[in-house]
Amino acid sequence: MDQLDVNVIRESVRKRYADVARSAAGRFEYLTGRAGALALGYESSLLDGMADETLVTFCGVGNPFSLGPVHPAEAVLDIGCGAGVDLVIAVHLVGRNGRVCGIDLTPEMVEKAQASMEQIGLRHTEIAMGTAEAIPFDDESFDVIISNGVLNLSPLKEQSYREIFRVLRPGGRLQFADIVLKGDFAPEVAGNLDAWSD
């Protein structure tokens, strides 16, 4: 894939999720928001304290926390953090001695995630612009990397996984939920920007 194609795909994804930053309602063919999180097995008690402005943008496809524990004092990175639903949960799991960071390629989502953290008084978080293909953190920085419905959006998946493993500490864990394609895209779908950003 040449650089122009990658940039065009990224811009299409960015535009789609700039709209989702206002609300995910009606933009996907599955439950979103609080109802979507509950349907995916998120604990109601962890969602209760979240602002509606945060929950309304939730459009995850699974529950990365169901794949294994996140321990107190661990460092967690959320790739494609959106408005911060998984960030808030991770902060509660790692406690005051942990570290939680998030990246998103959509400025509107980064701004919303920062506001979500400030609104509930979570200070030991860092949210930055970034992509899975170029994670803006040092080598071996995280014990756990989570992601929810984001890695499928990357046009450079091999590079994304190299970056993930670069920033994971030895023995670290990748816990992600995503959409998986069985088989190949038809040529007309592979070149469709809407298909890339869904």
C-alpha cells in the first residue's frame, strides 16, 4: 500500500470518528453507548460513574477486560481510546500507583477523552494523538495494551503489531477485541473508503 493510500484511508477514518465523537447512536449496525457496553459484558458498576458525554460515543465491538486481569500499579495503553470509556475502567483497575495512557488519531476524540478524565478527576492519565502504526511512547513502557474495534481500521497491520510489541514490556499482554474478516475483500470493497472506516 503506498503512502497516499494510507493517508487517504486515515483521513476517511478520522472524519467518520469525528462524527462519532458527538454520538455513536445510529452510526453502526450494533448496539452502542451504555447499552452496547452492557451487552458486551462491561460491569454496570464501572459504567455508573461515567458521564453521559463519554458513554454516548462508545462503539466497541467486544470487551478487552474480559480477556485477562489488569492489576493494580500496572501501566496500560489504550489504542484508539475514543472518548475514554476503557480508559476510565483501566484507571479504576490500576489504582493510584498505576499509569493509564490513550492514543487516538481523531483530535475530537482526544479532546473528549481528556475532558472525560478531567471531569471525574483522573489525573494520572495521558492522552495523545497517535496511531497504532506510530505509537508516541518509549520502548517497553506498558504492561498491558488494550484496544476495542480499532486495529481493523489500520491499513498497516504488520507495522501496528510491531509497534505494539515495541512498547510492551517483556511478559506484557495485548488484550483486544476487534472485527475479523474471513476471506478476502472483493476488489470493489477493498478500495471503498466507507468500508475502511466502518
